[in-house]
Amino acid sequence: MNSIKGILTWKRTLIVSVAVLFLLNIFSFYGLYTNKFYFFKIDNYIFPLLSIIHLVFLYVLWFKISENELSDPPMRTLEYVLYLISLVYLYKLVETIIILFSYSDFENHLIPSTFLPLGIVILLLYTVLLLVTFLAVVYRKEIVGTYLFDDMNQHVDHWK
């Protein structure tokens, strides 16, 4: 873990996260079997909408770290929603693996030559996305702090 954190500092983690989210937003409209983009399928807009929440969490994390602020309840809520979104990322990773393993089922059909290369790139992007999402949460715990709000109110003098 320390070697990964040595390579991906918190700033690099945020930059890689934004870049991977941008690429996966584009690939969410791409059909591996047909080598075409589908902009009129409602299902293709789910990932870009969920990535907006991820980007908001990354912005809040960047702001909290750069301003040296403590965590707060809205950030906690965002992080908990990000945990649910990570399940969608995991689903998309498994779905991509299943699609790539179905290559042999369609050997007699016309499959584009970009099927395997782009499928592997998408698979790697989802893997990196899960890694940097986990790493962003680790950096939040280490740099911004934990979510101990009950203890926060005990250090305030209410009579001043």
C-alpha cells in the first residue's frame, strides 16, 4: 500500500480520478460488440450522472485538504453515497469482464477488431477507478480526519 501511495499522492490520485472518470464517461456510450456510440439509450447516461457525485466528492476532498479543514456531515454523506456508487463501478467491471469472456461465443459472427483492445482498456480503466476511489477515501481518513462529530461539540465553550 505504501508503494502505491508513494506513486499516487493525494494530488495525483485526484488527477487520475478525474481523467479516468472522463474517459469512462465517453466509453459509457460505446458498444464493444458494434464499435459504435449510442447516445439515445437511457442506460448509457447512468454512469455519467453517478460520476458527477464522484467529482463533487473529489472537489470537496481537494478543498478540505488544501484549506486544512476538518471533515463535516455533508462530506460524510457524500462519501457514503460514493460507497454505493463504487458498487456500480464494481458491477460495470464485472459486466466488462463477462463481455470480454463472451468473445469466444461469437467467433462465427463479425466482431470488430477493436473489441479486445478497447475492452481491455475499459477493463483497466474500471480497475484503476476502483483503486483511486479506495485511495481517495484512505487519503480522506489520513489527511482530513475521521468523522467524530460527537466529540467535536464537547470542546466548544457555550458560555463565551
